[in-house]
Amino acid sequence: MVVFWGVAVAQGQTYDLLLKGGHVIDPKSNISKPMDVAVTGTKIARVAENIPASQAKKVADVAGLYVTPGLIDIHVHVYEATPVTATAGRANSVWPDAFSFRSGVTTMVDAGTSGSANFEDFRDHVIRKAKTRILAFLNISRNGMTATGNEDKVEELDTAGVVKLAKANPDVVVGFKSAHYAGPGWASIDSAVEASRQTERPVMVDFGFITAERNLDGLLRDKLRKGDIYTHCFSGNRREVMENNQLNPAMEAGRKRGIYFDIGFGAGSFYWWVAVPAYAAKFYPDSISTDLHKGSMNGGMKDMLQSMSKILALGSSIEDVIRMSTINPALEVKHPELGSLDVGAEADVAVLRLDRGKFGLTDSAGARKMGDQMLAAELTLRKGEVVWDLNGRAAQAWEQFPYRKTNYIKSEPAKK
């Protein structure tokens, strides 16, 4: 017997879960067509057309939906310093599992919330406890973003400290972050680049405050190197688009050098007045990320799928948007084993619905651009486990569900 929407099928099953009838988009393998995806244990077991439902213990009907690798958000803030490590702090991060899976995200990369003074606290109290895969860019400033103003202080920059931590935690630390710097010269950028040189991990730059000396031209033509990441690429805060509404030539120069350009939407870093001219100049982002924090999640950004829908509204195809949210960010953080549906890969999967209609899509200022497509997450798998199921596609009908019924009424002790 075969019944979709989560009812177990007959004997002889090979797979634990079969996602049946969907349209698979796996940019790493250049796949975009109707295919089924089978999962056994924590791994992708097979991706093929017309896998028999009888071969799976459980079948989820995903007809009419896109099946993609689990989404990778490479710019989030998910470390709230504990009382032991907090200084005068900010309190702006979110707990990763509370936000990731409902948006199809299975991997988050914290972008410099912690530095050398508090990374181990972040690792022990968040990274190791979260079900979401968490990687980290270490802030070149000692206390990261947990203290106000420390990122501007040259004496707080700690190249040796972050290098030591990166070497001791190679499975978690993917690079170094220079952020919000408003101090003298190029000290923050230079320190992060030196840490990168010693460890062969990339630098991500939130360029902070530009000056006559410290400007986009110098950053993208001289300081950053191939494989480094310029986040907030459509912010307009560093003259990414010039006064004449034309793309700053430094942006194209940086791309030719092999620098990656990341959205980093945030609460103040994505504006239509920058993104639309950039797209008119055929300058497209390499990766989509949210800059998730308490402010952005309730502002124009909202979540990863909203951010992706806004890139669709600019004219990118669904295949390109999935590429920008899966294999591209995986390669940017040098984790090529992520962001694909390769057989044998960890079964991180997003099943997405693409709605069509009229949607008002807001930027960081709250300005609206109309779009006709909106993404939503129907189902998310993390290591083969269903961690988000909007419409119970992998669930069992209640009539057949093996409930464990409990008597909650305490009986009175027998009287003697």
C-alpha cells in the first residue's frame, strides 16, 4: 500500500524518507528538474527520477514544490554573551534554532559577534547546543560585538588571539570579521587580513565608516584579496552606487580580483535605490544573507526567504537565487561539502513553495518594491530529521498515529 503525506508503506523499504514528486534544484550538480530525493539515516541516499514509493518507510508528497539543499545563511548574529563574558553590552542576537528551520536554513555562520575573549563561551553555550549547524567568523576585535565601541579601538584588535582560536577550532572557525570600524587608518582591515594570511581563511568586511583615506576604492582594489567577502554590498553607505546613480567602478574592480559580494541585508544595509541600479549594471550578488538579529528580523529584512524573494524581484532566476543561498556561500566559507544534494552528503534539505501573486517587498528603510513571487518553507530536514513541517507532509495521519495515552488523573490512595 502506498499513501503519501507520511503514511508508511509496505515491506522491503530501502530508504527512511522519500521526498516524492518535487522539482529538485541542486546548483552544484546543475540539476533543475523533477526528481525524487531519498534519505537514509542522516545522509542523502539517492536523487533520481521516479524512485518507487514502495522502497521507503515514509513518503512525503512534495509535488509542486522545490527541493533544494538546506539553505546557508553566512551572515547572522546568534551569540548573546553570558554574564561571565558580557562587558557593557549589546543584546541583539537570537537563538539559532528558533529562527533557522522555519526559513529552510540548516547552516548559519555567525559574523563576528564573538572575538578572542568570548568565542569559547559562544562555542560551549550556543554552537555545541544548537541543532542548527553553526560556523563562525571571529571578530578581529577582542570582545566582538558584545561591547559598544570596542570595534573602533586599535588596542582591542587581537590578531594573535583569533589565529590561535582558528587553529584550535578548525571545524567551526571559517574566517575573520572586520566590522563597524571608525578608528584611525586601516588597522582593523589590516589585522583581519594578517589573521587570514596566517590561517588561509577568508576575511568578511562590514566596512563601517569610510573616510577620505579609508574608502571603497582602497578596500576593493588594494586591501581585500581573492576569496575575501564584502558584505552589505547593496547598502549604499560606502558609495557602492555613485551620486550619478551609476555603479561604483570599485565594485567591478573588486569582482575581477575575485572578491565575493554578499547581501547582508540587516536593519540598514539593503536599499532598493542601490540594488536596482546595481542590477541594471548587471552586478549581481554572489550570496544572499540576512544579517539576522533582533532588529532586522522585525524590520524590512524579516527572514532568509523574504531576502531571497527580494532578489527574485530584482530579476534573478529561482535557480540563481538557490545558488546564492546554497553552494555559493558554502564555497565562500570553504566548506564545499555543504550546500548540495550529493549522494552521501549530510541530509540537510529545504522544500520550498514558490507562491505567485502581488507582494510588497520592503528594504531596510521600509520602502516597498512590488514583486510577483514569494518563497515559503514547507519542510526542512537537518541531518535527515524533519525539523520543520509546515503542513505535515512528512507526518502521519492522526487516525493511524501510535499515541501514547497517559492518565493524568491521580488516583486516591486506597483507604485501609
